[in-house]
Amino acid sequence: MLRFEDLTLDNHRPIYLQILQFVKRGIAFGTICRGDELPSRRTLSALLGVNPNTVQKAFHLLEEEGIIESRAGAKSVICADEAAAARLRTELRENDAQFAVQLLRESGLDKAEALALIERFWDQYSERSNG
């Protein structure tokens, strides 16, 4: 059963999108696998303290994208295969990069300054990861 205890909701984005992103990231980076069962919509809404319609909206979008399958009277399951996981990894990385670029531009940096800043922190992170 897929666990949502690690999902920390914030007030900056709609909750249904946060649920969607949580599942997509889990699939993309291997913590959620094909065949994993999701809790019922009611169970998840109670766990997260949100309206059941919010969970329903997230599940509906996951179904439309072919990430989960739902059958009447049965639990919803992850149906994304490795090709879907690879597609999600690309999609999430591109979205994250676009967001980072937007923030750097809004802070007033030009491209050269932004790239220099990224390189500095990239190297610092690499040193911590390898050390």
C-alpha cells in the first residue's frame, strides 16, 4: 500500500496538485512502483485532512495520464511502467529547471550570474556528496 505519511502539504499550491506531484516524483525516482496500491479516496482524504473531492480530482488526473488504474469496487493501483517513469523524470526535471530559472531571473540575475551561482553551489553540493 502506497504511504502518504511523507507528503507534507503546503499553502502555496493546490492540494490536488501536491498529491499528483507526490505520486509522480515517487514513480520517477523509484520509491513508488508499478502494482503498488493506493489508499481509498476516503482513507487518503482523512489521512491528509482534506475534502474527498480534492483526492478524487488528483486520482482522476492520474488516471487520465495513465499513471494509475481504478476499477469499481477495487483499489487503485500504479500502472506506470519504466517508460512512463523515464518520461516523468524528464518532465519533473524540466519543470524544476524552469522554476529555478524563473526565480533567478526574478531576483535580477542575468544569465552569466545565474550560471556562475549554479556552478558554485553545484560544486559545493558535489563536494558534500562525495565527501
